[in-house]
Amino acid sequence: MKIGTKLKDLRIAKNLTQEELADRAELSKGFISQVERDLTSPSIATLVDILQCLGTDLQEFFSSTPADEQIVFHNCDYFEKIDTELKNKIEWIIPNAQKNMMEPIRLTLEPGGSTYPDIPHEGEEFGYVLHGSITIHLGKQSYKAKRGEAFYFTPNTQHYITANGKTGAELIWVSTPPSF
């Protein structure tokens, strides 16, 4: 079995670039490229990490029949990315969401933290503030939301979120189609 070819096909099916997969798996784009061309082989632990980012596991990857669809996800299923520069943490709470119509994440922003500005794209965005307060920046407009409030918008302009106050914020953010 050509592991690299199968990984590449799976990555493309999830609409991820090599760079996006590398970022999520905390690997280099060059390493992902070498693995996909079967120039190098990942360790089992690294393969598990890559497969988790692609919404699957070793059993399903090497199986010829699809496994049952996972319905309930636990903390051990999540994977995260911490960005110390922007003072945020993104947790993919549904690891295989790239294959779905929407992609929910849990976003934690330290005081003064933010997300990267995202360019306009098709789809819809929804969020619910679990803790703290945020400002949603849509083009030149800004909207505030606090604990217990939700937001919803069409991402047809540059957009990003910043944390307000001294406590930071935590929210559930859902994007369709998947874009995180």
C-alpha cells in the first residue's frame, strides 16, 4: 500500500492544502510533501496525528471498509493549535469536520487576543460566547457580544474577532463550509 498516495487523496478530499494539514498537525509542509510522495515514512505517532487532523484513525485508514460514523466526541478526540503571537487557542472539537458541511471550533482568546483576519469567502459563520466578551470585526463595522450572546454573519468581507476586557473570552465558532 502506498501510504503517501492514500494520505494525499484523503487530504485533497478534505479540501486541505499541504500547508493547512502541516499547520494542524504541527509539522512542516516539506515533510507532508515528502510523505505524500513516499519519499519518507512518518512514525506511527506522527501518522496518528496526521490522520486525526484528516478526521480518521489508523483502523479506518488501513481498513478496506468504512468504520461506523462517530457521533459523540470527547476531550481526547480534540486537537488544538495555540498561537502565542495572537494570544489564542483553537480547538477542533469535531476532528473530522472537514468532511462535513460545517466546522465547529472552540476558540479561547487571552485578554487582548484575536484571530487572524480572514478574507471574504462563501458560506456562513455562527458563534456563541461562553465566557467574557468579544468584538466581531466585519470590514469597517464592529459588533460586541458577551457571555450568553450569539453572532451570525455572511463572511463577504474581511473579518476577525478580538477579546475585550481583562478576562479574555471563550466561544464556540461554527463555519460553513469548513475553513479553520
